[in-house]
Amino acid sequence: MPTDQEIAREIRLEPIDAIAAKIGLEPQDLEHYGEHKAKVRYSALERIQDKPYGKLILVSAITPTPAGEGKTTVSIGLSQALNLSGKKSIVAIREPSLGPVFGIKGGAAGGGWSQVLPMEDINLHFTGDFHAITTANNTLAALVDNYIYHDNELNIDPRRITWKRVLDVNDRMLRKIVIGLGGSKQGFPREDGFDITPASEIMAILCLANNLEELREKIGNITVGFSYSGEPVHVKQLGYEGAIASLLKDALQPNLVQTTENTPAFVHGGPFANIAQGANSIIATKTALRLSEYVVTEAGFGFDLGAEKFFDLVCRYGKFCTDAVVLVATIRALKHHGGKKLKELSEPDPQAVEAGLPNLAKHLENINKFGMKSIVAINRFPTDTDEEIALVRDFAAAQGFESSVADYHAQGGKGGLELAQQVIRMVDKEICHYHGLYDWDSPVEDKILTIASQIYGAQKVDYTAEARADLKKINKYGYDKLPICIAKTQKSLSDNPELIGRPKDFLVTVREIVIASGAGFLVPITGEIMRMPGLSKHPAAEKIDIEADGDISGLF
């Protein structure tokens, strides 16, 4: 089979105006970024405000292997299959981060015959949204330090600044640094650190804001640190919210591109699901819902991370309902959870598949806890055997779930027409029964325990001394009514990446709780999870190259 890049270059892309016309947008509704990319203008978003919503399908997955289980490919392929089935469908997904693109995973624009295009542009700088978010985040950091350097009328304690700088690169050397060295003219020396751009609260805000006015308001609510007396300091007290929002004016507009089958696609925003909410922007999803019958979107990593946050945060802030879940399972991931080593996953082993099924069972149980209907999509790999696939289908049926084998990577939309038909039947006959997992007004510890016990399967949650101190601040200053966005490893249902399968009777340790008052949630950081990843011994960057004619190779 040809590589992703070879397939991408073989596709005859339609002009972006033609893609827009398929969903009722005019050329004047677009801000063009070349022939095949565009942003949808605010005037167009305003014009379609009263259109009714289509059906929303969320694609999630079981606990993945390091390379992922193909959620993006399935999302794109399913949208293509819905269009082939005579329905009007749009796919809405996140933008790739340069950190993973040059790190372990490579490109994140789907794969095979189910990609969003132009894949090189999308995987690299695209329309500049990530750069705008990085600049906005770091401008705020510079303004805060400058405020302290000069008058500091609010008496901000330099030792208690909580606002970090960000960079869209996996750089472990920047996790903990010292800044302000060089004497009094350089500022106040202090410990600091960088997060990766997808972990920035600005990224979360951009993806959770319903409009430009709300974006500005949320930026004003950001807590940047605490005063010498222990009082929280917000951006609106400093008066910088307008300046920071102005840097994001274009970035907030959703990006329109197309798939390998010329299906319209919104690719916008990119928070990670293990350290943030893990979903594309509310604006992109709601725009797609107003312009099509069916919208397929995805939540990052396993259901325990991205999907839980999608239901408890994104749906609540976006005020929309999800109609069905497609849970992606792979034979390779099930074998991994059944005890096979990563290098052995291509070997047939029905016993290992069977041993890994409890992981699938836990995610299916979790779907029911949100009142959702679901279908298991078995994302087929060339090494899967019929016997292994039959085991999974029989197991899903025994749990009361429909299943379907999808091969969107090798065949595009036609590789999963059965799945598309199952989705159509499910969402057309069902009204939305979605409900959240917990009450936002519950005590913070209760909300964390509910997620840890109900979704992860933990027996108990423990808190370090630092986390306990954070809880006191949260309760004292009225942040306790905010929802929860737990930062946790994606490699396990627990906070320990070594505990594969369906671990039981484990303890989740919260080591600190970050206040993201602008985005509107609290971030309990568990285990050893890092908000700035590092690179592996052989990062994907080793395979990326550029030819004399400008063609880029090695993106996959």
C-alpha cells in the first residue's frame, strides 16, 4: 500500500470555495489561506446562528498503545462513509501539535485513504493558530513580569506566579528553569518553567469560548498568581484581557479544509486529552452542526480521558448534546492489554485478545454512565485474523453493543459503510439521553473521587501536601464550583502507565491542583504526568526531510 504522503499527493483537491459551497458557505464567508485552506469569518458564523443542529457522533477509544489506535482515521473515514450513504456530513477534529509530529507519533491528520488535506500544511504550521496561542500566552507572561518589575501595585508575589510560558516543542530541558538572572535590570530571579502549547490555558479558552466576547471574558478571568497576602490576581485586574484577545482574533475563526474524498472538514484547536480537555473547538463543532446533518468529532486518547472531559466540560460549556459514541478498539491494543509486548502485537494470539477484553468492557461501562448509546468500531490492521475479530464482536454483543469492522485506512469511506449505517440507525431513532457524571457544585474532592472511582476504577484518591494546600486555596477563594479536568497518563486506566488492562484496587495520587479559572476548570495533576513532554531516543524528526523542490517527506 502507498504511504500516507503518496496517497495525499495523489488526491485531486477541490478549491476551498467548492468545499464551502457543499455546506452552504459563500466565497465571501471565507478568509483564504491559499487555494485549499480557509477560515470561516465571524460574519458567516453570525449568519448561521439560527440554523438547527445536526446529529453529533463522538469517536473515542479503548486505552491506546503509544502509536494510537486510529481514532482520527476512523473519524474521517466515518464522515466520508456517511456522505457515501447519502447523508450530509462534516468531520471536526483537532489540529496537530508540532511536539508529537516531531516526537513519537509523527503526523496527526488521519491515515491512508482517510486523511484531512493538505496534510503537510496541517501537520506543520497550518493557519498559524498554535503560534498565535503561543504568542498570546507568552505576551501575558511578559506583561505580568513587567508589571512586577515596575510599580506592582497589586503586590504580586514573584514566588507565587502561576502563569507559565509555553512552546509547541517537546523540550524536557524547559520543564524547570530559572529566569531573571543578570542583575536588577533583568528583573527578579525566580524559578519558572515551560508547558507545551496544547497545555496552555489560552488553548483551553480558545477551544471552550463560544464567541470573541466570551474569549475576552475568559482571558480576564485567568489567575496569574497570588499577592503577598495570598489573594489571587486575575488578568482583568491588570487590564490585559483586551490585548491578549486581540492576538487571537483570527485564531478563533474555525479552519475549513477537506478529506481525501473531498468531504468538508473543520480542523481547529488542539488541547491534549491527558493534560487538558482533548477536543477541538466548540466554535468549530457548533458551526459544523449548523451546516450538516451529521458531525463526527473525536476526543483524544481513551474514553477515560478525552471523552469524559468532552461530556463533563465541553458539552456543558458548548450547550450541545452528543447523540452517539463510536468506541474504537483494535486487536493490537487488546493484545497489549492482554500482556503481549509492543514488538509482538503483529503476531496472531487470540488468547491475548481475550485477556485484554476487560479493558474494552470498562470503557463500555463508562459510556453507559453518561447515558450514551454506542457502537464498537474494530479498526482493522493487516495483521488481524478473522478469529481475533470474531472474539471482539462476540464480546461486544454479549455486553449489549453493536460492532462493526472498519478499514477506513485502506479503503476510505467505503471501508466502513456498515458502521455508517449502524450510526444512522442509532442516532435517527434515539433522542439524546446525555447527562454529566457529577454535579459541578459538589465539593472538589468528591468530584475528583467520582471520576477516579467511576471512570478509572480507583479505590481511593490520595493527595500530597502540596495538593492539600491547593485545595485550601481553591475553597477559600471560591474556585470550588469549577468542574474537573484531570491530568493523567493515557497509557493506563490508572495514573500508573505500567498498569495495563483493567487494573483494580489502585490508588490515584494527586500531587498538585492547577487553577484554570479562565478556562473554567481545575486540573488535578496525577502520578508522574508532565505538561511538557520529552522526546524519545529516536524521535520522528529523524525521518522528516525536505527536497530541493520544497516537497516534505517523512510525515506519517
